[in-house]
Amino acid sequence: MGMLKEYKEFISRGNVIDLAVGVVIGAAFGKIVSSLVNDIVMPPIGLVFSGISFKDIKWVLKKPVADAAGTVISPEVAINIGNFIQTSIEFLIIAWVIFLVVKAINTMKKKDEAAAPPEPTTEEKLLMEIRDLLKK
């Protein structure tokens, strides 16, 4: 029973729930970025490179073997260079967007800190009173 209680406390902590929400949002964001790369960014880049789709770029190590009926006996063995390029571009876009989000959050925090200066401590207030009395 003690382990179940400990598990319940662990799950109900705010950090675990925040992490779970972050993972779900991150997965959805990953799908959006994949669509951005696959459907918007890569087609123009492929057009620049004579209509080549990056997913089609590969280094074939062994061609597929088929029998007379056309049934594949052994599949093709290839290094999918284009898939790697596309995934790398997706990573760079995700990293850039995360950088922009973190930068925006940091900018907002700096504005909040600059807008409201911290209230003086009791020691500082006492020192200001002494300073004012000495001026008189």
C-alpha cells in the first residue's frame, strides 16, 4: 500500500503533469513541423534541384531480386540519404522555432522585471531613513 501512495504522490506533482502536457504538445508540434517541411518547404527545394524529391535520393547497396512473376524475393538494401536530409531540415526548423519561443519568453520576463523594481528591504529602508536624518 505504501508504494501505491508514493506513486499517487509522484503522479499528482505539478512537474509530472507539466511534463506530460509538454510531451503531448511537443508531439502535436512535431506533426505540424513535419507537414511544414514535407508540404511547403521541400517541394520548392526539390523543384530547384530539377524536380527531385529528397525522399527518392538514396544510395542503393543491393538491388531487389524478383522472380519471373515479379514477386520480390529479397528487398532492396539502400542508404536513404534524402530521408536523412529531410529529417535534418525538420530538426533545424524545430530548433529555430523553439529558440524563438524561448527568446520571446525571456524578453517578456525582462520587461516584467524592468517594469516593477523590487521593493527595498527593511535594512535598505532603515539606511535611507538614516541618510535622510543625516542630511537634516
